[in-house]
Amino acid sequence: MKKNKRVIVLLCMLIGTIGISMAYFVGKTIFEGTGATTEARTATVNGTMLNVDGSLEFNDVDIYPGHQNLSKLSVSVEEGTELILYDLIWKGINGLSSNLKYTVYKAREDVEASITCEKKKKVENGKQYLYEECEQKGFEELGAIIGSGKIKTSEVEENVVLVSNEYIGGKEEKKNTYYVVLEYQNLDKDQYEEDKEKKFEGEVTVEGSKTSADIIIAKIYKKEGETNKVVDKIPTKEEGYVLDVENSKCDKNAYIRLNGEEGVEIMGIKEVGVICELYYKELGGES
């Protein structure tokens, strides 16, 4: 981790809800896809090995628009790993004629969640419309919705960032668990002919996050005798000062630690705009 320049940013916590999805179209979709690989994978982020398990599956046969599928993913690291900031990414090809809508939940632990879809039909103006209604069960235990969007239809491999600025390691969790809902959306045409031999396939991996957010350093104090004086730059070891970890502090439950002799790391950040105050004392001196 770079010295006090990378900060963890978490999206606002939103409560997942149980819902009904409906869509209509003329005709019926029957296709078989290989889905994503189900083998566990590893990825290296900033020299640290992360384990990625699970896949985005969407290879159900005989489905109608409105169909939903639930996949479980996890990212883990070994005990003692330094704090890592990463993006959760799907790499693959959505060969279907429809974009797939995705919603990502982050759970504190494994939960018993499921989706049950029921085929429906109706007739309007002499045309038969087929669709699915889906019921989500156990979603109140999944926790926050931390990402959503669309995996667009494409003939070439795409990288889709499902969730950005996730963190793992340090004194935080050693395993993150995600549940992803994929929904087959409705198009105003006969999707049977479009998708009967098409495939959705790829794999889930992680990459180092390319974004960051600022920590607000409200004040820097330098101890001179019995007085802590506010200064506008960080005192250095050459000037005879070292960080006073015991008295330095941040709000929102974040905390400060030394990285080497002079490096400063802000840890446990779970919100944007963490405000910190840094105290420096003379080398060999008391707090």
C-alpha cells in the first residue's frame, strides 16, 4: 500500500428488498450457455495473492424475459495480509441479444438466499406474451446493495466492474462474500430466434482499484517542549521527530499506524471523508 495515499471508499449501505420482476415478449427463449468457469482462481494485486471463488452463471434452459439467476462469489486472502483495495470484475462475452441487468449484494457471511421464477403468459390483441415472475427469498439477510448496472451485449470480450473500491486484509475481513442477481431483460422483439444458440460466458476476477479518495488531515501537531504546535507540513526524522501513534487520531473508527520508520497509514476506513489529526513528538521523547 502506498503511504497514506490510498483510501478505502465504501458505497452507501442500502437495504436489499424482496421484489417481483416482470417482462413481456412474443415467443419463447431456449438457449444453452456454458456460463462462467466454476474453478477457483487467484489474482495478484500490488504483489498480494487474492483467491477468487465462484462465477456468474446464466446458462438456464427454457427461460422467458424477467428470468433471474443468483450467483455466489467470494474473495479471500491469507492471515496477516496487508490491506488491499480492489475492484471485482467480470471478464467475458455476453452474446445474447439483451443486456443482462446485475445487482450485487455484500453479505457478512454465507446465507440461504434463493430466487424462484414462475412462467406466465397472457394474450393481448391476438398475440401471446410469455414472461416470468420471480420471487426472491432470504434477501433480507444479504446486507447492502453495493453495485448495479448492465452487462451489455457484445461480440468481443468486455471487462465489467461489478463493484469498485472493495477492501480486504489488514485488521479487516479476510474473506468477502458477494451475491449477484442477473436478470434477462425484455426486448420489443422475438428473442427466441435471437438467442436460441447464443452464449453468456466469462469469469470473475479482481484487479487493483484505479480510484481513490482523499483523507482530510485536519491538523498536524509538533510537540515543542510541553506544547503541541500546529504546523503546515509533516515533521521528518531528520528534523528529530516521529509520529506519536498513541495520540494521533481519526474519526469514523479509523485509526493510524506507522509503516516503517516514517510512513503513515490510515487503517479501518469505511466511509468517505475521514478526518484525522496527526501528532509528532521528538525522537526519544515522551508523548
